[in-house]
Amino acid sequence: MKVYADNAATTAVSETALSAMLPCLREDYGNPSSLHSWGQRAAEKLEEARAVFAARLHADPKEIIFTGSGSESDNQAIRTAAAIGEKKGKRHIVSTKFEHHAVLHTLKQLEQQGFEVTLIDIPASGVIAPAQVERALRPDTCLVSVMFANNEIGTIQPIGAIGELCRSRGVLFHTDAVQAAGHLNIDVEAMHIDLMSLSAHKFHGPKGVGVLFARRGIPLTTLIQGGAQERGKRAGTENLPGICGAAAAFDEACANMEENAKKLTVLRDKLIRELGRIPHSVVNGDLVHRLPGNVNLCFEGIEGESLLLLLDARGIAASSGSACTSGSLDPSHVLLALGLPHEVAHGSLRLSLSEYNTEEEVNYIIDVLPGIVSYLREMSPVWDE
Amino acid sequence: MKVYADNAATTAVSETALSAMLPCLREDYGNPSSLHSWGQRAAEKLEEARAVFAARLHADPKEIIFTGSGSESDNQAIRTAAAIGEKKGKRHIVSTKFEHHAVLHTLKQLEQQGFEVTLIDIPASGVIAPAQVERALRPDTCLVSVMFANNEIGTIQPIGAIGELCRSRGVLFHTDAVQAAGHLNIDVEAMHIDLMSLSAHKFHGPKGVGVLFARRGIPLTTLIQGGAQERGKRAGTENLPGICGAAAAFDEACANMEENAKKLTVLRDKLIRELGRIPHSVVNGDLVHRLPGNVNLCFEGIEGESLLLLLDARGIAASSGSACTSGSLDPSHVLLALGLPHEVAHGSLRLSLSEYNTEEEVNYIIDVLPGIVSYLREMSPVWDE
Amino acid sequence: MLYSEKVMDHFQNPRNVGKMEDADGIGEVGNAKCGDIMRMYIKVNPETQVITDVKFNTFGCGSAIATSSMATELIKGRPVSEALELSNHAVVEALDGLPPQKLHCSVLAEEAVRAAVRDYYDKNGIAYGEELRECPGHCESCGHEHCGE
Amino acid sequence: MLYSEKVMDHFQNPRNVGKMEDADGIGEVGNAKCGDIMRMYIKVNPETQVITDVKFNTFGCGSAIATSSMATELIKGRPVSEALELSNHAVVEALDGLPPQKLHCSVLAEEAVRAAVRDYYDKNGIAYGEELRECPGHCESCGHEHCGE
Ligand SMILES: Cc1ncc(COP(=O)(O)O)c(C=O)c1O
Ligand SMILES: Cc1ncc(COP(=O)(O)O)c(C=O)c1O
Ligand code: FES
Ligand code: FES
């Protein structure tokens, strides 16, 4: 059996998305900046895609720009807020210890340029409190950046409350909603979000398309200079097939959000319940404020990579930490931020489901996993139970 | 009849490219950073694509990184050279007046940051001389950036000679080869190119994929921070379908380069010859050192947009200046750099052919165009012939 | 589409295009350097002060031609005094809108009408106020004297 | 694939895995914090100084398990003196290579063998040189005492 349970790393492109892409790859190949009919048809499609995101996020189409990845959106959002802060002499940024590296590394770079960054500690639940943000705010804070849902442990942050706090203090609020988009309800208006990053390949759209929401009136900093695409805020011929696929996927995901969540929550909770029975396992993160498809456990005495490889040998795709740091030897910064000791954090397993997964697949995982854990523990010099 | 003659703006995706993309959009949707088989299959495909570019450009796969556009590659190449120069106290850059805006705007920004930029004048031929570059070099020059072939008038620059000059002076050499790639032979080794930008959608690959060649040992400046993708030089989940499509398209274009060039040169020269007969028309740029598909003329007393719209009404897609500035009111900076007066530069027409165009299509253009020019001249208050 | 259907219609089938040999007033605005020139010809009934005929010649982009055409339609058969009140907004509205970067063309059309009327007044010794002397100056797209804002 | 077929084979079917109750020498290196621990057991024929049996227990990634397995194969049946000469490069080569970020695991395997031999020497009062006391120190991946470079 083949079970792809790594949907937080990336998802399969939906049929709907692919159908939206193919015409742009075949007949409608014009450049949206061209005056002729080919170009104008492309330009129309581009604006239709923008309108889809705007409508689903309760934003205005003018507030949506397309980038090349969630990471690019994160970089651009944070650099934008920093540039605005810089002008006002405000050089303090509040974020959290378990943000994605696209956020953390950008903040690190800003620190080297004279900004001060306060990273909020993560409670064991994996859900920060708005009061933590409030305590971190300073008169010179120019940005609060808190992710909507964490990519490893799936915990959902109180975005609305943090947004309200930031708005009342006149501080810009960015949320990395890469894991949330298409899975959770997002209303930039009601949640007082000023800047937000999405990535299409996390909701069954294609890779290579990021979305950046920037509230009207926020002058975006341009990372890529050149032509006047995206109102001069992101040069480069638009990836129209990708963008159309992204919009179709997002529309579909939002339309089916409740139904998918209901289905996924059942599968998720079954996995957590059954895998949680494995001795010396810990479930990471809050069980309620959690992405409907996210399961994250640590197995003591187990090293994550071996576990993944053995799961893979049995046809199951899972992850330990986030995909983009899987080349590294360090345990997940997210799990360390949660307060897990290094030796436990090494043994983490993330199963991330999408609506394409079935109960049969979940049962298969539940069948296979305990044996692999025992096998590895038996091989371990440190495991004496 | 429908004639797409705006291939310098963007091209149709080839069947070969689409066939390379579809498996990545369907079954091989893994994240190349993931450890499991899905991810590793994606990682293999990524490296295969890299190897294709490396082989065709005479580079090493480690010298190739994938970006989101030609513009991004240009930005990153120039910022890289500037950062290296900065460290050595070298803050002078040499480029030309007719570079793409992705280059010119990046240079403008560097000027604001204390760099000095010398933009070489363009001779009427549209081909600069290596001696012009030599005269512009200073002891504090850190970069020479000269495009391989111009996007509007198609003139080919003496890249090998400029590369040799730069190498002998120890100055980094970047070339924007976006218009050249797939159409002209490129050998980074023989031409002494240090940094080079390509864009897939200009050679029948998909939109949204740029390639950046950076000679081994050149520490790239990261524009997008985050995960460790592209050896830490460009964060963000890789656009694998796009990248595979790009590699397939490039491989195909390079394999058929001579044959395509032969065919296109005949069509191009017929267009130039026949359209050049229209009274008060000027052919822009050298007729020999010219991209095989590029035709560029100015018609006195004609405004470019009207001409394009009327051509479009007859089924012909063409352009006046480059696509990415078509929203602007200013005449092409390239034609102004060539020394054309504003009023003439307003009346420019670029027809850019690809190997998909036919002789029949070319004949159709030759049939239709003179009538449109006459019609517009008749309507003009300034035209009395 | 960049342009509305109305704009495309007036661009592709411009009304009242051509020279008028016996015009009572001729106005020309814009210049070739900035890419738009409009020349407007009017014929006026001296009794009624009604514009009985109007023609134009334009060198310019699609919207320059379309706004010229629409402006001629809007003033044809109207008294000169009404033509003077033609605003660029009225032209834009009649065309179902124009892209922002093309609004200057509609200003040009408004100006061309005013220039033609001024010429008619001058030739017929009819006095007119200061406000008709100058470019309205709400065209921000070019650096020429008639453009203000 | 991240790993060569040989690595995957030794990872999925590790040779000589398990505890050895009556070992003549036991070496343990690495630590759980950095994510790799190897324990190596050897049985030595006191007459011939040949390693007659070897076992390992490893907590670690795929390559840690594979290098442990390969190291046991390479020293089994060899004299202790040869085992001491086993370099991490030899292990890597025998596995058809390792990704760069995983080379440290092969260092660990080399160390584990040396630690087991040291333990055997200690237990049997056999003298040995300074060079056997210390971590070889060419593992740059962790901050622990045995890692130098
Ligand atoms: C010479 C040149 N450089 C750079 C670019 C930018 O490429 P892209 O639109 O893919 O960013 C283009 C095309 O638009 C070009 O013609
Ligand atoms: C929370 C979060 N932010 C940002 C990203 C980056 O997205 P992308 O890889 O599309 O740049 C990811 C996924 O990798 C993510 O999970
Ligand atoms: S005349 Fe060109 S904009 Fe005013
Ligand atoms: S023990 Fe982990 S790298 Fe040295």
C-alpha cells in the first residue's frame, strides 16, 4: 500500500487545479503584459485568479500579489514592515520561536542590520497567548509576525485576538498562513491582518506560486526589481499557469473546507489515539487548536530519520520536522521551542493528512508503525525497557 | 488567420516541455527536500534538470540554481557581484543603456546605495564594441553586465570578447542571456561568463522558472531567505514541474538550434526586406548580429499602440517595445538609446518569430501591415506625404 | 481586455475622422514627442451657434483615437457653449471608462475641442474669458506646458 | 536517492546487530543529544588477536545504522591491529559513499571500533599508544568532546 501522509511538506495537485493550468500551458500562453488578445486574455485570467483569492480571504484584489513561493511572500512581508518601521525609527520586531525559517532567517538578517527581535516562547501546548504578544510589544515595535498554524505540530494560534491587539497598538501584523490557507477560515478584515503569506502547493495547488496579501495603503518593499508586473511590486513575467492552478485549488479547498475538516479530524484523532498507545510516546501540541490533518508524536529512544526510512520502505511517506530542514542534522527548532529535550526531539514523527487520505490508509499506518518503533528500540544501545 | 509573432515576450510551451511537466503535476508531486521515496524521486528529477542546463551551457551542475524568473536571476546576479565588490571597496559597475529593466532598476537601486554605474552608449547598429567596455573599466569596477542579445532589436553582443576582457582584468562578468538562451550557442567556459540569467518561458518552457548560472567559487547573495533549497541560495519549495519543463524545453531548443536558426533567418529576412519597403520605415539594429527571429522597424508618423491593436484585430500578435513596459506611456528606452527621436521611437514594431511560425504566416503579415500603416497615417494630423 | 468594447469600437471604427477644408475653427493639441496629437475641426452655424459638423485627425494610441471620435460625437449638433462644457470625464464615461494611464488622452480630447472653439472665437472676433486661454492642466502624463497638476 | 543501494541494504538488513553478553571489549560513542549513539561489542581470540565476533547496537539515522553494520563486517575475522586501522573513509567507500552531511556517522563507526578495542586492551592490560586515547576529531558535525576540526 502507498500512503502519502506528508501533506504539510507538499500536496498533490488537484484535478481542478490541473484543469485550470492546462489551458494556460496550451493555448492561453500570452504574456499578461502584452497588448494583443493573447496577452489580454492572459491578463484577464490573472485578474480572475486574483479575485478568487481576494474573495475567499475577504480582501480587495488590489491587496493580493503573486510571488514565487510562500518563502518569498514571508521575506517580502517582513522586509516591507521593517522598511516602514525604519522610516519611523521603529526597529523592534516581535515574532515567535517556532516560526518557519523563511521568517526566522529574514529576522536574523534584520538583526544584523540593527533591528531588535523578540521571539516569544512557546508553551507546551504549542499555542501562544495574546498576552505574551502584548508583553513583548514596545513603543518601537514595528511588526508582529505570528504564524497562523505551525507547520510541524499543527497548532493554531489566536490570530484574531493578536490582530486586534496589534491594530489597537498601531503595529503592523503579519501572519504566515502557509499551513492554514485552504484548511482554516481566514478573514483578513475580521482578524485585522495587515500582511499574510500563502503558498499554493500546500493546498493542492502547484509548486512555485506564493500569495502575499498586503492591506491597502501598505507600500510593499520590492525584492525583485524590473518590469511593472504586480503593480511594480514583484518584477518578472507572471507564472500564469501556476497562478490559475493556485486560484482553482484555493477556491476548491475553501469551498470544501468544512467537509474536509470533518473528515480529517476523525482520521487525525484516530491516529493520535492509536499511535499514542505506543509506550513512551508523546503527542506534541494542543489537541483541539490543531490543523485537522496534523499528527505529531515523539517516540523516545527513536531517531526520526530511521523511522521515516523504514516507514517509506513500507510505502508510507511521513516526515520528521519540516521538509526544508530535512538535510540538516539538528532536531526540529519547533520541538525544541516546545521544551522537548534534544534526545526526544530527535524521535519525532509528523503525519500530515489531506482529504485524499482514506481510513484504510490510516489503519495501515496504525498497523505498521508500532512494529517499526519496537524494531528500532531493540536495535538501540540506550533503550532498556 | 492567427499569427503569434511576439515570441520575445513569451513563447508557447512546447509539447516536450509539457510532457516533462505533467508527471510532476500528477504522480511525482513530492517535495525534493523530503526523505521519503516521493521526495527522493523529486530530488532526482531536480538534479536531472540541473544537469541538462549544466551540460548545454558547458557548466557544472553545482553552478546552476533555479529561481522564479529571469528578473530574479538578474537581480540576484547583480546583487551578488555588488556584495562581493562592496567587500573589496569596489563600487563601480559597467553596463549598457539598453539592458532590460530587471538589470537597470537593480543598478539604479545600487546607485542609491552608493555604487557608481557607467552605462555604455549604444551605437546605431545596436551592437556595442568591447573597446567601449574597456574604456569604461576602472580600478574599482566590480562588475560588467552586458546582455547577450537585446530583447527589442535582437542585436547580439560580442559576449566572448567582453568576457575575455573582464577575465583579464579580474572583473566579474554577468550576461542577461534571457533572449539568447535556446536560440544562440552559449558556452560559459569559452566565453568567460561568471554569472548568467535565463528565463524558461522565452524558449518554449513554462513561465515562472529562471535559471542563474554562477561560476564555482562565487558566493551568491541570497534574495529569499528560509529553507536550505538550492544550497541555501534561494529558499522556497522548488517549482519542480516548471523546472522539469524548463529543462526539457532547453534541451530541445539546443538540440534543434541550428535547424531553427536556419529556418527563422529566412523568415526574418523576408519580413525585414518586405516591410522595409513601406515608405518612411527604418529597420532598427544590425542585420547580421541579430537573433534569428527578431524583426524591429519604426514607421514614421505611426503610434505603436494603434498599430498593434489593428494588427491584433487582424489576428496578428506583435509588440512595440518590450511587454513588461507596455503599460507605460514612454517610448522604448532601447530605441531612444539607439538614438532614435521620440516621435519615431513611438512608432516601433517588434515581430519576434519562433520555429512554430510558418512562411504562410509571414506572408500574411506582409499582406496586412502596409494597409494598416497607410490607414493610420491618413488619420494622422501630422502626416502629409 | 485593456479597453472597453466602446473604446475598441470607436478606435476601430472612428466617427468623423478626416480633414475639413472649410472649417470655422481648428484646434490642435499634444505633440509628437509625447506620442499624441489631436487636431479637431468644427463647422459652426453663425445664427444658432450650433456645431453642425466636426472632424478630427489624431496621431496617437488606441484611446487617443477613441476619445477623439467620442468627443466629436458628443459635440456634434450641440451649441458651442455646450461643447465648451464637455469634460474629459464625460468622454471617459461615454466610453465606459479608460485605463488610468490613458486618462490623459481624454484630457487631450477636451482640450482639442476647447482649442477649436477658441480658434472659432478668435476668427470671428468673439470675446471669451481667461479660462478658455489655458490648458486645463489636469493631465499629469506629459511634461508639456499644457499639462499641469 | 539520498543513500546508495548499499547503504539502504545495510540499513534495512543490518548485519551483526544485537547485544553480546560475553564481549571482550565494548565501545560506545556519540550521545543521544546529538542524535547518534553506537555501541560496538567485540570478541577476540587471545591467541591470534583476531576478532572472532562482533555485534552492534545503534541509535541513529539510516547512515549511522548502515555504517555500524558495515564496520562490523569489515572488522569481523580480522586481527585487532587491522581493525584499528579501519578508517571512516574505508567504511564510506565500502558503502558506495554517503551524503556529505552524513559523513560524521562513518567517523562515529570508526570511533566505536577503536573504543571497543581500547576497552579490550584495558581489560587485558595491553598497553597502547596515545593515538588510541582520543577521538580522532575529524567530525565537524557536533559540539561534543570527541569532535574536533
Ligand atoms: C533581456 C531580458 N531580460 C530579462 C527578462 C525578464 O524575464 P522574466 O520576465 O522571466 O523575469 C526579459 C523578458 O521579459 C528579457 O527579455
Ligand atoms: C509555515 C510555513 N511557512 C512558509 C513555508 C514556505 O513555503 P514555500 O516552500 O512554498 O516557500 C512553509 C512550507 O515549506 C511553511 O510550512
Ligand atoms: S499631451 Fe501627452 S500627456 Fe499631455
Ligand atoms: S557524535 Fe554526533 S557528530 Fe560527533
